Amino acid sequence: MSYARQMLDSYPLSVKVDASVLAATIDALKDCAQACTADVADDLGEQNVTELVTCIRLCLDCADVCAATAAVTSRQTEEDANVTKPLLEACVAICKSCGDECERHAQMHEHCRVCADACRRCERACRELVAAMK
Amino acid sequence: MSYARQMLDSYPLSVKVDASVLAATIDALKDCAQACTADVADDLGEQNVTELVTCIRLCLDCADVCAATAAVTSRQTEEDANVTKPLLEACVAICKSCGDECERHAQMHEHCRVCADACRRCERACRELVAAMK
Amino acid sequence: MSYARQMLDSYPLSVKVDASVLAATIDALKDCAQACTADVADDLGEQNVTELVTCIRLCLDCADVCAATAAVTSRQTEEDANVTKPLLEACVAICKSCGDECERHAQMHEHCRVCADACRRCERACRELVAAMK
Amino acid sequence: MSYARQMLDSYPLSVKVDASVLAATIDALKDCAQACTADVADDLGEQNVTELVTCIRLCLDCADVCAATAAVTSRQTEEDANVTKPLLEACVAICKSCGDECERHAQMHEHCRVCADACRRCERACRELVAAMK
């Protein structure tokens, strides 16, 4: 069981959405942020770095947006309904762009294939959390 | 001249929006993140901390969202139009909530008055950047 | 296999330390940052929040230091030998303090018990990485 | 007066070090983090990006370490004496490396000159805070 899930299970107040959906999303957000941070480092180690500039930019944005969204959703502030939704929307958008770009290099660079996978999973998880929030 | 502005002025590609609006927004986002981080510490030092729990939660969320938005807008990734807008929308929402909550304690706690001021300025700056992006 | 490990395995340059030790440390750092971020939220939901102020402060510091250390160690910059060591030293110190404080509340609050566990594992992992770097 | 300074002036407990030194350091850390984040974006926009790979890596590390150190020093947790010192030591080391690397490109790229300047100021400020903590 992930730490996100364990911490939600011992949350003293009521969890506002389905705890298993929320925990899965937090895990996917953290995984995606980690994959993107590492993919930037991997891209910077490649010979053809000039062709990976867009990939690097998108990974940097994706890591930042996912990390912030993981923190905010972990915190479960009562008042944040109209904060969390656009935040998750921004996550879906950057995970889509970053996943598409990584996929273009997936055949040549295994790290981009892994990163694309993390982005796809995160995009899906964020959509599921938005659906569960209704 | 702030570092955000100096760095934009030496950006090798064309800046996609009015550089002075963008630089002012980045500065406001960084200031707001700093004020919120410090306000949490200040709140935790107060005797009546139980009454400041909502303020602390909102300040934590606000700091995270503003920091991520400052990073993403500083980076100016070409592809991020549908990322930046919901992100700025999330910023406006959390700055509004956090500013409102801080204002409720502004008379009793000077640090909340200062933090409310930073939130208001940041909310305004984010709205102006959204308008400038059209 | 964690994303940290998958990304290290596809790193185009040579990994400077034992990859399994490094991946385990990055995972422990991310887990600890997540546990601490969530423990703050959990603490803020408790009736006796005034008694948890030190715990909250330490968890906030611990989350920030662990997240930065995870990013820096994931990046594997050649030049960072004298950056990574003090950073891991700071991690060990904050994980120790935060773990000790959380343990004091472990019987009363399950979330502090889980957080203490994450801090202990992270402290151990950081010590192992420092040892592996020699 | 910066927000860091205003927030310290309304801190309800006693500030452990000289408030003007602490506020100046927090401001320098935030400025340096911002300059480094922006310099990465600027580097990625240059034709000769392959020659700037080390600069990008160091700027990414420097931004992460400075941001975490700004947050921890802003928080002034009582127990963090043996956390803050190695953290500031890590800051001094990365600001030195990053400043040196940026300076090598300062004549060719104005953004690297500005970033080197932010790194030098931050390195100096961190040393001053360490001295003031004794």
C-alpha cells in the first residue's frame, strides 16, 4: 500500500472523494513528476539533445504541475473545489502534450518510452479524479 | 529591475506576451508564494493556532500553486497555451480564497494582512496575464 | 520496478553510484516527502493541533528537503559531489528530527506512526547513498 | 521592503538570527532560484544548446536547492540547527558551481551573465547567514 493511501486511511476528517481513486491519482502524479524530472536528465545526456529541446521543456512543466497538484490534492483543503478542478485540467493538458512528445522519441530512447507511459497513466488518473469529484 | 524581467529581456526567442506584464506576474507569483510560506510559519507561532487552521491549509495550497505557475510561465514553452490558462485560473481561485481568509485575521495578525495584500496583487496580476494572452 | 529505477536503467551516461542504491534512495525520498506533506494535512485535522505545531513545522521542512534532494540525485550532475553530500546530510538530520517527533505521537495518531516509518526509511536510505558515494 | 522582510517583522516568536541578514538571504535565494529557472529556458532557446548542457544541469540543481533552502529558512523551525547549516553549505556549493559555469558563457549570453550575478549574490548571502548563525 502506498504512503499516499496509508495517510488517507488515517486522515482524521472525512475524505471528500473515493479514497482509492484519490490515492491512485496522487501516486500517478508523483510517479509522473519523477519520470519527467529523470527524463530531463536522460535527455541532457543524449547526443541529439538539440532534437529533444521541446521534450525537455514539456517535461519540466509537467514535473512542476504534477508535483503541485499532488501536494494540493493530498492536502484536501475544504475550500479548494474551484482550485483543484482547473489544476487537474492543467495536469491533463500537460500530461497529454508531454506524453505525445515523449512518444515521438520512444523508439529511439527507452527513457522517453517510460516517461510517455507515466504521462499517459497520470493523464488517465487525473481524468478519473475529476469524474469522481462530481 | 527584477531578475524575472532581466531574464525575459535576454530571452533568445520571441516572448509570446507583453514582457512587462509577464515579468510583473512572475514577480507577483514569487512574492505571493513567499508570503504564504512565511504566513504558515507565522500562524504556527500564534497562540490561537486552532483558529488559523483554514488559513494554514489555504496558504500551503497557494504557495504550491503560485510556485508551479511561476516556473511554468517563466519557461514559456511554445505548446503550453491550454496548460497555462487553467493553471492561471487555479492561481486566481486560490489567491482569492487565501486572500479572503487572511483578511479575516488581518486586524489581529499583521502577517495575515501582509499575506492578504500579496494574494490580492497576485490574483490581479494573474488576471492581467490571462487578458494579455488573448 | 519504480519509475526512478526504470529511468536510471535507461540513463544514456554511466550512473556514478550503484543504481539500485540510488533508485532505492530516490524512492525513499519521494515517499518521505509524500508522507510528510500528508501528515501536515492530517495534523491540521486533529483536535489537539496546538500540540502538533512542532510536528507540522518539521514535516514541512522534511518534505521540502527530501523533494529537493530527490530531484538533485535524480539528475546526477557530474559536478555536484560537494552539493549532494551536504544535501544528504541535511536530509538525514531532518528525517531524524521529524521521525523522532512523529514517533512521540505515534500511539495517538496512526498518521504520525506511518510518517515516522517513512522518515526512518528515508534516513537509512540517505546514509546508504552517502556510504555508496565513497 | 520585501515580503520576506515584512513577514519576519510580524513573526510572533523571536527571530533566531539578525532579521535583516535572514531576510536578505531569503530574497537572494528566491532571486537565484528564479534566475536559474529562467536561465534553463533561455539556454534551451539557444542554437548552441549542446554546449550549454552542463549549465542547464547546474541551473536545475541550483533552483531546487535554493527554493528548498528559502522555504526552510523562512520557516525558522526551532529544531533545525543541524539541518539549516548543511543545507546552506549545499547552497554555497551549487551557487559556486553554477555561477562559475554561467560566467564561462557570460560574454556570449547575457542571460548567463545575469544568472551568474544572481548565483554570486546568493552564495555571498548564504555565507553571511551561516556566519550570523554562530
